[in-house]
Amino acid sequence: MLRELEPAAAEQFDRVLAQVEEELDISVGEGLLQPLGDVWTIHAAPSGGGLLAGWTLAASVRDKTRLEATHQKLLQFVQTQFAQMSEDQPPRIRTCEYGEFTIYTLEVPDDDFVVAPSWCLTDSHLVVALVPQAIKSFLRQRDAEDSLADQPTLAKLLAGDGGLCAISYQDTRDHFLTFYPWLHYGAQVASKQLALEGLDVNAAALPSSAAVAPHLLPTIGVVRKTADGFELASHGTLPSMNVGASAPVLAALLLPAVRSAREAARRSQSMNNLKWIGLAMHNYHDVHRGFPAPYSVDKDGKPLLSWRVHILPYIEQQTLYDQFHLDEPWDSEHNRTLIDQMPETYLSPNSIAGPGETIYLGVAGKDGVFAPPKQTDSGPSPGPYGGRPVGVSMRNIVDGTSNTIMVVEAGPAAAVTWTKPDDFVPPADDPIRGLLGTRPGGFLAALCDGSVRFIAETIDKETLKALFTIGGGEATGDY
């Protein structure tokens, strides 16, 4: 589901997971997930702290021996990390013996950290809770003969044909008695506000909890997988869908809407990145009388560092810029150590590229904005080479700055190391090739006037070619 919602986040998760496995010397799949069973419950029992502190996760266990070995590795690693902390009172893990079981609790000496995450491994369950008392409640009641499955309505729902995905049970009466008193206070405040609008609402008309509670029955729900989809069944006094049971199905049904909203947010963020890059280009032009060339060069004309390095001072990254050896190529022993410090401005929220890679590329080629260096403005640098490269200037863009693309958000396969002199050269036969795939329907582009536009994949080929040149004299028209 994460890959459906956020492909880039899924790729990043995979990378982080690989790093975690290497650091801890464990396999999350084989050492943690496989030993766990497929029956998981989340509950908040009154005896364990109720809705405030009683939330408890219990996962069934298939292979306790393997899970115990993984637990000991993780425990040893965490305790070693805590011991190396410089704080006077670092976090610590305490243990509490409860009958035949050991409960582990994480204690964090921070006034804002009000919970005490706890866990316990039994022969049949891995139990995790916000406080150790909730685990004690679970352990005390785990052998109880009474079961929710014996509740008549729930038993009837369970008796259906297979495909059961989830079950939920809510003590509606208990929830009502917990929250209804707060409604009285809310009603008083609301009635006063409504009175200011000329609406007379009598808060005293609300019934007492004693008049309502006896009529409330538990809300019970199940989710089944059927041949046609998912079946939701809910029974209760109040006409409301059980959120816990229906959450997985609702998540699946909402995927298209969520994807659309996420794409709108990512597109807005990427446009802001391109606007920031465009502003940096203009500030560079004001100082050096020209836009940056695609790269700086050494005395033999060999490319050294990308324009993305040389505009760092104009995106509030002067400190990072000062760390580069400007007279060395991007892949020198020293400069390679800075690749992982790629600024967030160069990271497209849609990108699935590896660390230190960007899909924000300049439009290169002989007629592009990023033409080969014409000169080197040494500025504060000690010599001409390794200084700030200067390329075309505003006066060279005879097609007009609003009709010329400067930087593009390219497709995933076009990702490059951000410090490397590598950009987008439009293919003559198909200028949009290499630009699609990052976002639906087209690509984003920053123009020479500083504006950012979404270019649809249906754009006329000749029009796009014209947008990629600075002095072709072509008419672009509407696009």
C-alpha cells in the first residue's frame, strides 16, 4: 500500500531498511516478521488503562526461539547506544518480572515524554503497550475462559464463509459514559456562541447519561474478503460504521483520492524548488553578468563541477559551497565526500533516485541555456580555473525569457549525481524523451523569466523544440 500511496517513500523505506539490517546484523523479514503469526489485535481494555493509556498491540508468535534471538540482538544494540550517549541521564530500558514473564520498559528522562513504551514476549504473543500496566492486564486475562467470540452477535458474524480479514468490538456504553459529560461543557459553549448569531439553543434539553446509557449496545463489525471485493458488516445501537474494522477497506477505497491529493502536494513542492533554483539563477546573473554555464573547467578545459554546485551561495548554502575544492573534479577524493550533503532544494518529492542524485537538470546542448562555458568569472577565487563559470546572458536569449526553458524536472531514469556536470540534452527526434515518468501527464519546467510551468505530454514536438532553444526564432504559441 505504501508503494501505491508514495512510491518515493517506499524506495526510501527500502534503503533505510537495508541500512538498519546491516547495522543491526539482522534480517527484519526472517528474524522479526516471519516468527510472528497472522493474528494481530489492538485493544484498550478498561482494566489496562482504557482509552487513555490502555492501548495494547498483541501479535501471535509462530517461532518464539527465533524471535527471542532477534529481541536479544536488538536489546543489546539499543543498550550499547544508550551507554555511549553523553547525556547525564540517557534513556534506559528497565525490566519488571511479572509471574513467569519479563516486561521491558523504555524510560526517557524527558518531561514531554509522558508514556512508557513497554513490551513482553510470551510463548504465544508479542505484546506492546504504552505503559507496562496495560501489559500486566493482558497477561492476567490471557487465560480467561470468556471470549468476545462467544458474544452471540459476534459468533453469528464469525459463522459465515471464510475470508475473514478483521473483527472489531466497541463497548459503546462505556465510551458514551466516558465522553458524554464533556458534551455538556461543549454544548454550553456552543449555545452561547450560537446566541450571538441569533440562534436560541437550550443546552439543558440534553438528556442525562442515565437515560441514554441503558439503551446502548456494543458496536460489532467484521470485514471479509469475497470474490467481488470486501464485505463489511456492522451491528450496533448507533448507525455508524465501525472505524477499526473498516479502516483497511476504507484505505483501499480512498487510494485514488489520496494519490491525487499527494500528487498535488508533491507538484506544489517541486514547483517551489524550481522557483528557488530560478531565483538563484537570476541572482547569479546579476552578480556575474550571465547565467552559470553547465560546469566549471580546469586549465585543459576538462569539466569539474556542475552549475548546481556554483549556485549554492544563492540557495543559502554558502557553508556547503565553501567546502568544495573548486579546482578538482566532482568525483575527486575530497569532493565525493560532499555528495551526500545534497540540499533539499535539489530533491524532487517525486524522485525515486538514490542518495545524492537529482532530476533537476539544465537544458544543455549548443542552443540551450546551459551552453558550454564561454568564460570564467574568478570572483573571490585565487585564479581563473575552478572559479564561477559564466554562460549565456539575458541578451543572448532572443526568443524571450518567457519562451525559453532553463531547467526541467526530468524522468526517473535521467537522475544524475547533483555535483556531476551532467544535464538534459533534448533528443532531436523526440525532445520529450527522458522527461516523462516522474509525474502524471507531463513534466515541470522552470523558464528563464523565473516562472515554473507544467508542460503536458501532449505538447507539439516542434513547440517543445522551440522552448528548448534560446535563439531559434521559432514561434511557440500557446502550450
